[in-house]
Amino acid sequence: MNAGLRSCRRPGAGNGGAPPMSLRPWAFASVAILLAAAAAARAEPMAYVPNEKSGTLSVIDTATDKVVAEIEVGVKPRGLAVGRDGKLVYVSDQKADALRVVNVADRSVTSEIEIGPSPEGVSISSDGAWVAAALEDANSVALVDARTNKLAATIRVTGKNPEHAVFSPDGKWLYVSAEEGTSVDVVDVAARKAVSAVPVGHRPRGIAFTPDGKLAYVACENDSTLFAIDVATQRSVASLKIGVGIGGVTMQPDGKRVFVADGKGGAVIAVDTATNKVVATVDVGKRPWNMAVTPDGRKLYVANGRSSSVSVIDVATFRKLSDVPVGELPWGVAIR
């Protein structure tokens, strides 16, 4: 009998009646582990939404677009960022002058980091080492070491009432918008100081970088104008008047489009970054504010402050898929 035929024995035949490998218990366990790993790899990420008036963090499963948890995170949660490994979420609490650190696994606040008065927008460096938060009442940016969860520096900026502090992709710069100003402060992260201010329009708010870090887009609400800043020269190189009162900005992962929330117009505007032209406008809820795109670039999640909802947009078709009810006065969305 050849080797091929010997491999076709009946269960229990030979080897002392031992079952074939496919029927052994450890084989079933191995298969189960592999299937679980494959399922985890396919799992869609969660979207986190801070609700200012409710004092909660809504957790949306992006696979089903349903809220799966509500986490108590303080008095007035606003800005947020998800840690690089996805295990922690950093949420600014304006009333507590602190960052709340949320453990994603058990959905609880594990620590509180005092950072300064009235923190708002939060971002995290691409390497996950640093968390930055704009401090409205201090006209400063707080820099927190994510490895120790300790305040490392407080950096003064020239703009009054800063709202967002956003890291460049290489982590070298922090761009800081100030609601009561007409420029964007550029902070040298290593030097821990503001090194320039780029003139833009009135009341700059949301900021988003292209993935290659060459351009930063800034929405100026009072002029309803989107500015593109050349990061190398720290100068505005393009501007586009859109909407009636724009605010939040987020970038498509491949950098082909930048999305801008038209707060007063109740819409999201998609702009082609190659041409700086509008390619679509999608109606959402009342007072859309800050947004986030899923890592695969397929869906955009938009916080509608006055509708207490998050609109979900299909990026490929620019079609609104659903409105997900969340807490009162949602400020933004973060997805890792």
C-alpha cells in the first residue's frame, strides 16, 4: 500500500485506536484560536463620542452603527483622542481642568490628569507618545507624556482662546487654532515653544493634515473659508470659500479628500485636495461640529451638536447612511 493510501485509514484504525489529527481535542482548540484571531482581525473599530451636556462618552460599533455603551467621563467632556494601541481614550473635561483616561476594555475612567484651565481639543502623536490639549482660558497647549500620564509641559501660544492643537504626522509640529484670532500658531514640539503664527481668516477652528504632512487644512468660521497651509514654508498657499460657517475638519486616510463641517449650514462638504475644489455636499444634522473617518476610509462619522446625533456618511457615494442617537451636545468623534 502506498503512502497516499495509508493516509486514508478509518477513524480508530491503527495507532492503537487513536483518533486522527482532525478529531483530536487540541486540534479543535487550535482551530478555535485561529478563527477567533481572524474574527478579531476583521472586527470593525469603535467610534467614541463625547457628549458635553450629558457628561458621557458614547461608544458606537462601526460595524452596526449602534451605540453599545455609555461611559460617565466627567462634567463637560469635549476633545478626545484614542491611544495608538486602542486601549485608552483621552477625554478633556472642561469643568475639571483635566484629561480623563478611559480604559476601553472595561469602559471605565482609570485616571485623571490635571492639565490646566478649560481644556478643549485633544490630539495624540502618531507614535502614541504624546497627548496635546488646547487650554482655552490659559492661551496655552498642555503636553502630556502618554507613557507616564504626566503633564510634561505647558506651552504658551499667541492666539486667544485656542480650540484645537493637532500634531503633524511626523510629530514635529503642533498646529493650534484660536477662536479669537486670525492665525494658526505653529509649535515646535521638541523645543516646547511656538515658533511662528500663520495668517489665515477669522476664527480658525478645525485642523487636519494630509498623510504626507505637506499640507494642513484649517477652517475659519467667520469667513467660512478653508485655508491650505504649506507646512515646509509655514504659509497659506490656497483658500476656498465654502458653506456659511465652517468648523470641524478631518482628512480621508489616503489624503485625497478633506471633509469640512458646515456648522451653520447643517452639512458636510468634501473637498478634493488635488484641485482644492468641492466635490460633494451632504446634509446631516443640526450644528455639525467635529468628525472622524474609519481607518479603511469607507465611512465618515459626524457629531451633530444640536441634534444629539452622529451622522454616518458613505465616503464612496457621499450618501448619508444613518443618524445614530447619542448623548446631549456631542462635541466630536474619535476612531482608532
